[in-house]
Amino acid sequence: MAEIKPMIHKYCQNGTYMLLDVNSGIINVIDKMTYDVLDVYDGTNKDAVYQAFAGTYDKKDLDETLGELDELIEKEMLFAPMTENFKVVAEEEPVIKSLCLNIAHDCNLRCQYCFASQGDYDTHKRELMSFDVAKHAVDLLIKSTEGKRQHCEIDFFGGEPLMNFGVVKQTIEYIREQEKIHDKVFKLSLTTNGMLLDPAKVKYLTDNHISLILSLDGRPEVHDRMRPDAGGHGSYKTCADNQVYAAKHRNGEEYYVRGTYTKYNLDFTKDVEHMADLGFEGLSMEPVVGDDLSYAFIHAFQVEIGQAVVFFINAGQVVIGDGIGQVKRMDEGRPFIYYHFIMDLYRGPCIAKRLRGCGAGHEYMCVVPNGDIYPCHQFVGQDDYVIGNVYDGVTNTELPPLFRDMHVLNKPICCDCWAKFFCSGGCHANNIKYGSNIQTPYELSCKIQKKRIECAMYIQAVLAMRGQKARLFGDPEENCEGCGACE
């Protein structure tokens, strides 16, 4: 495990000077003098500061700035050492706490960029999960967490899970029974394109407290270009109409709309604006990942930081400015949440999340219709990554520890990166496919993540200075996912 040294990251956005202390996760808005001084000052070399800025700043002002920095250093809010708690978390044994149930290896859309090959995961076999497999998956999760964690999570995934809604309902009802028997708290979610999301299903999912992840790519022409139905027709109208209905009838239950942007809509801030105008209160946009040069970035935008990242810079400006601005909409009484810009200004995510991120392969796993278990849905169909089966349990004893050890302290590139405790080393599957191995982060993803983080810190800081945060971003305690990592 690498030694993590004190580190800071500073940058300027829209004339606001931002400072992140990497190890503590604490963010400050600073003035131009402090920004400049930190090019030189490391907490021990005041004489070097006086010499470097003798003709630029008054010594009295430099003294005041250095005094403020020394106070932050003394409180371990600047150039902070690495907490020993990271070592404790890093050495914990793997415990499965979350499952993705690929309840349907079939789909009613034929999205061009689909990593699941339009639902069948390159198996050329469309199939639905039986209730018996789903039941055994639930039992495996309960057994894994017995006496260790109270909180568990299951996401109904696909393909399109609503194509197997009967088994979804059976599984939900079984989970609610088992919660009482085993003193568990299950957080359940369902990811859907919305094509089959009729009022009856909306009511059932809402009444049973199932969080919804809804897939929509934004403007009609953008969505229909990449997401035709099985007959090759545009799917926007059905998807959008059903999702708008669902959002209006959630009765306070969680949901958000997730879009994918390609090289065809690098102006995706317009898609965010479009979806916000539809009335959706929670939104995110993810960059497409793939080798197909007709839509992907991976080879087409490797010069400098790439156009995708340029538009994240624009997003950071527009969200605050006069366009789709979150602050502007808040003032008008119609706020929305853009999830990539949610960030706790004080110390960031919990230790476990900062170290490992999603937990794929050791805390989070994916079950497919035949009962096989994979590290996550991105690995489905790759025989080398089968971890076990719901009937036999986890039988591959090498992969879970491997994934468990792939935290940021064991990734050389990540150790020297200021963003490591917010991205947690990136997606394992993308690292393997595009970074050549699990320890090497996917470069383009890193660049996009860094700009997301900078935009998020900037927006949060502006809101904090205005005294506005609660409706849009919540308090740190409210942002806790109840994952049980602290149990």
C-alpha cells in the first residue's frame, strides 16, 4: 500500500479561486494572493514566499495570508496527513452487501451504444430470470450480511427489467418478508427505459418504495438517433411521456433520469435543460464508453482534454449562469438536482466510498438469469469473471480479494492524483478494457471526472456563499446512502 503524502489542488473557475486539501477533503474559496502564495508555500518556507512576492504583495498582507494558512495547517485542514482509518478500511474482509439482478436479458429498445448488446450481453440468447434464481440471490445476500450489516441493496436491471415484471413483483414481496425475519433494511431500485412504465406499474413501484433510474437522453432528435425501438422507430415520445407520468406520481419516492451523451451531442447541457423543462428534478448525464468511432470519444477525442471535457467546463458555467442554471431555477422556485455536481464541502464522502467507490467484485455483484455471479453488470458474458452461482455461492476465491485490493492506495497513478478520493480510481471494467489493466485508470474518464469535480466544488461554493444549499444539495447526513459501510 502506497504512502499518501499531503497534497492540495487549486484552480480558478469563472473568477473564483478554489482550494481543495486532498487528504482531508476540505474545500475553501480563497483570494488571488492566497492562490499565488500556495504556488510556493508548503507550511515551512515563509522566507521563500517573501522572496518570491517581494515586488508583488505587501509584506503585511503576506504575513496575514501566511497566518491564515498556518491556522488551517494546525487544524489539519491544509496539507493534512492521511488518516490511519484508511488502513483499517483497506484491510477489511469482503462482505457482499449489494446485488444487481439482471432480471431480463432482453430489451424492447436497440440502443446503438448499449454495453449489454441490446439486452443479451453478447450471448445471443434472450432470457428472463426465474423467481427461483432471484430468491436464491436474495438468500445469498442475507446470508453474506448476517451479523455483519443490517443494510442491503438490490437493483433490478437488464436489459429491460419491466419485461419480467411478474418476477420483479414476486422478488420484492419476498424481500419485504425476509426483511422482517432477518432484521434487514433493503434499499431497492429499478432501472428502466420507461417503454412499459404504465400507471399500474408506477403505482406498484411507488407504493413499495422502489427507487427508479429512468433512461432518457434528452432532446427528441438526440434520444431517437441512438435509442430506436426493436422495429427501428424512435422511442422518445413513449419513453418521455411515461417517465414524466412516473415522476409526477412518485409521492416523494426517489428517482432520477440518467442520460448518455455521445460525440453527436457534446452540447449535452441543452439536453439537461430539456429534461429539466420536462419537470424532472433529478438528472445526470454520462459519457458513452465504447470502441465504435461512429459515436464514441475513446479514439476521436484524445487530443488535450477532449471536447467532452470542454463541455463539462461549459456545464459548470451554465449551471451557475443564465442558461439552465441550478441557482437561477432555485430562485424561480423550480430547482433540479444535477447529480454530478453534488458534493459535500466539508470532508467529502465517507471513508469507504472515498477509498473504493462502487465496491464491484467484493461488496457489489451482479446475478444473471442462469444464476451466475459476476463482479458487476459490465463484466457479464466474460467467462473469466464468473465468481460463482446463487446455488453454490461465491466459489472463485481469487477475484473478490483482487477487486477488494483495487482501492486508490494500490493504484500508482491514482496515488499521485488530487481527485482520487472523489472518483475512487474509476470503473474497474473500463480500466481493464481501455486502461489495459485493473490498476490503470481509463485516461479520458479521469479527465472528465476531474472537470466534473471542479465544477461541483465551484457550484457548491457559490451556493454556500449565497447561503443556499438545503433543497438542492442536502446536508452530509442526508447524503448518506445507508450502505452500512460504517456498521
